[in-house]
Amino acid sequence: MQSKILGFLGAGNMAAALVKGLIVSGTTAPERIWASDVKAERLAHLKGTHGIHVTQDNHELVRACDVLVLSVKPQVVDKVLDAIRGDVTADKLVVSVAAGVPLSALEARLPGARVVRSMPNTPATALAGATAISAGALATAEDMETAEALFAAVGRVVTLDESLLDAVTGLSGSGPAYVMLIIEALADGGVKVGLHRDTALLLAAQTVFGSAKLLLETGEHPGRLKDMVTSPGGTAIAGLHTLESGALRKTLIDAVEAATARAAALGEQMAKKMGAG
């Protein structure tokens, strides 16, 4: 990875998170990273903060880089790919973070290209992301190792078949919104029982963070960790009874299912738009 030159087509929040993660982790040196964007202020910020190369010319970036990270909005993916198609030679790897754009659509616009599709999530901006990656038809094992190293710089990575990426979108892609709602609700509960709003929010957020960290570091089943907190006739079991009465489990499962179905529908629309449907 350290020998490759990376270029970000689009310098939005996810690109900025990846640039930060790559540099902070020592995965890639700043002088080996490029970024392009239509907004000069974004580029100026990235250059000033991290010392990377910036340009508003996508052709210049593509020609200079070995790995192209497609990080523009899904609505403009087709236009960007059509513009750079002639510059994407067989020796370049394209890694897409464009939500909902299937591999078939990317490969239809870039015939013969080596493509990897990814589904990261917003906690990548705090270097705590969850990302799934899927290989395109021509992507090699080395390409997948490169993509894994890229996203490992901002969190944890899993490799899956593309058919499961809609499910990933419904779970970890959309999941931060569910968790934020849960944190907000917990804080509201704290306020209701007398805590100051700021204190309640801090305690709620740190509790969710700490619980997730405990689960990841111990590898224990969440049910067992739950039981460790739940004493006979105690406070936790009283709260859990209320959550079960409110069908919290079913509601969260339904939310993941609904988001997955919506992701699949949007993917189909994007494939048709880009001539792959």
C-alpha cells in the first residue's frame, strides 16, 4: 500500500476521513495522496491540514495515481466516469465509495477496469468506521488487499459478496442513525429523571461507546454481557422488561429490513440509469 499513489475523485467527508486515517495510521505518506473536487475550499483545507496534492482537474489526478477512490455523490458518478473513462488504464484500480452504485454499473462505464465496491459508514470520520468491500469481475486478490488496507485505516473491514451489500447498507450503513436516535432517547430519559441535558447526553453516548468497545474487545456474546449487568430483581431487568414490552428488538430488526429493501431499490434505479440494468 505504501508504494501506491492514491487519488480521491471527490473531496467530501468520506474522502477527508480516509485521507486522515491513511496518514495518521502511517498507511500512506501525504505526498502519495491526491484529491480533486469542484470546490476549491475543500481542496485548500485538505492540502493545508494534511499536505496532500490537490487539483480541480480529474484527468490530472487519474493520470498521476495508481488507485482511484471514487468518492463523489452517486448522482454524478456517471458523468465523472464518462469524463475519465479514457484515462483509466488497465494498471489502475478503482475503489468506489459511492453509495448504491452497483459493480455492474461501474463496470459498464469503465469497460475492462479493475473495480472494488465498498460500503463504509460515517463513524469513519472518527476513525471508527465499519466497511464492507466486494470485488468486481476483474479485481485481483492484491486489489482486495489494497482496498482492505485503505478502509482498515479508518476502522474495521469485512469482505463480502456484492449481493450482501444492501444488507450492509441497512445495518451498518444506516445504523449510525439508529444509534443516534437511541442515544438521544436515553439522554431524554436521563433528563426526565432529573439529570442535566449535557450530563445525560455525555453519559448516554459514553455508555453506548463503552458497551460496543467491551463487546469488540472481549468477543463475548452480547446476551452474556447483558446478563452480567442484570441482577435478580434489580434495576437493569426492570428496564429490560420495559424495552421488551415496547418491542425494541422487533423495531430494530424491522428498521434494518426496511433500509435494506430501500437500498436494493435505489441500486436497481442506479443500474438502469447507468446502462447496466
